[in-house]
Amino acid sequence: MTTRVALVHTTPATVLSDTARVMELGGAGEVLDTSIDTLLKLNLSWTRFFPACSSWPWQVDGVIAALKAQGFASEKLLAVENATVVTDPHKGVEKNLWGPVIRAHGLEFQALTEVDWAPREFDGLEVLPRIFPDGIRVPVMFEGKQVVHLPTLKTHGHTMTTGAVKNAFGGLLREERHHCHKHIHEVLVELVIMQTQLHPAQFSVVDGSVAGDGAGPRTMVPRERNRLVAGADPVAVDAVGAALMGIDPLTIPYLRMAHERGVGCADLAHIDVIGEKIDPPTTPFASSRSLVILGDQWIRKGPLRWLEPVLLHGPLFGWAPLASNIYHDYLWYPLVGLPRIARFGRTGWGKLRKEYVARS
């Protein structure tokens, strides 16, 4: 049995129609029911803008337009995103230019920090109940709603790659989800399981117009890949995304684990890639760790793990997000990030983003 994933080439001039095409090829019309309320789970990895870090405005634009063309009424679609200890969804929705697009389509944005969360029982979980012994709390509003994920294609210091599977991390777990980093690959597999019990259907549209290489999800090198990936199996979608970055998906623990547990397909031999063939880059992407992620791993499971209870679980925890913000926003961003953004701005995709800036 094969799993279907759509892959199409895209350009700045055709990205909206290409988004509709990749969704059609990926089976969005067969999977998603226009009569059911549907969440558009955005991807906010940084409140600030940085290429490939968070959902692109044309990605949000194209997905909403395609869903409306499929027959969805605006009131059936709701864009959502959560906060982390270092991101602000309200600021992020404007800095990443989602707000004007969402409003232009007649939709609303809902920050998940402002909705009710309640304990919810799930079958088949082993790791998350140990991390959250008082119960796994999820947004009450998620129950019975479909979800469409809008991640970008990029590497990640904790998980090697990130995309459709990890995009649920920010929706189904609250801000204290950083405690999952120690067992992140097992947690991602359990998020796939949770979604099958929570949502009647899910679909993912990964934007790889410009992908992120290196120390993701923030401090990356932007690389044009000009590809869109879509499908109903998030594991298979991420497997194709990994291959587009030149990485064997079965070498990525969360994809291999999900495949072995039978909750998704990560074996390219059993994925029916429709639209175009996978074309790995000449130079493969390589995941690396920023200083912040390296420090987090040292404390959670490395040479400093004896300090974890004091540094990450007690009243002193505030130092961690403060250190992250200082490093990312006030050191790396002005010294390294802004020159990379300037180079991106001279590309076709950078010029397209400027068009969205002009509309905001």
C-alpha cells in the first residue's frame, strides 16, 4: 500500500496557483469536508521575520484561496497559533505579514493563549503522560475540527528536520512544552497519534519556496528550493520534505519511529510522489545546533543534566527565555540575520514579500 504526497515546482509569479495545484494533487478535496470547521495551524518559530523561519504570507494566501475555491466559507476557517516562552503570536502574525492576508480573506486569527485548555485522554501514549503526569491539556476548541498545517521546509537543531509533524507541537501542547525536548522524537510520534483521535481529518501544505539550512528553526541559511509539498499523511509529507533537503528520512528518529509504529509512512519506496520527482540538492542540507539549543541539550541530557531541576524546573527558569531572546534578537539577528535578510530581499521571493509588505 502506498501513501500519496504531492510535490510541485513553484515560482514567485505562480506560487498561488501552484499552491492550489499541490493541494488538489495531494487530495485536499478528498480529505477535507467543507461542512466541518477547519483550523489553519500557522507556524511561528520567531516573532521577528526571518526567511523560512515561519509560514510565508503567500503560503497563507494560497492555502486560504484554495480552500475557499474548494467550497469552504470564510466562517468555517480559523487561523490559529500559539506562543512559546520566546514568541508572541499577536506580534508574530503582523511581523510575518499573515494578518493582512487573513483579514483580506474575511478570516480571523485566534491566539491559542486566549482559548480554554482542558485535560483530554488519549490512547496509545507512553511518553507524554510521564512528562505531564497531571494530564495532557489541549485546546477545547480543537475537538472535532479539521486541521490544515502550514509549516515551512527547514532543518532543526532538536529534530534534524521540521515540518508537518512538528507543526502540531505548537498547537497541542502549552508553553511548558519545552520540557518535551529531552524526548522530542518520541513526543512527535505521539502528537501524530493524538491528532488521529482529536481531528476528523488533517492535511499539510509545506512551503519550500525558500528553505532553511543549518541551525534551525531560526539561525539558518536561506536556500531557494522552489518546491511545495502537500498530503494527508504528515509523516510521508515530512519524508518527502527531508528528501528535498538531501536527507534520508529513515535516518531521522521521529520519522523512523512513526513508520515503525505504523502511524505514518516514511519509506520513500512506499510513497507515491505525484506531480514531480524528488530532486535532492547538489549540496545536502545539514542540521546543526545554535548556542541556545546546544545549551538546552547540555542541561536536559548532556554534561550539565545534574542542573536541570534547578535551571529548568524551578523559579530560576526565567533565565532561559531571557538568554534566548538576548542571543537571538539582540546578537544574532542584527549581526548575522539582517545581512542574510538583505541578500534574500534581492531574490524573486524577497521581491514578492515586499509586495505583501506594500499591501499591509
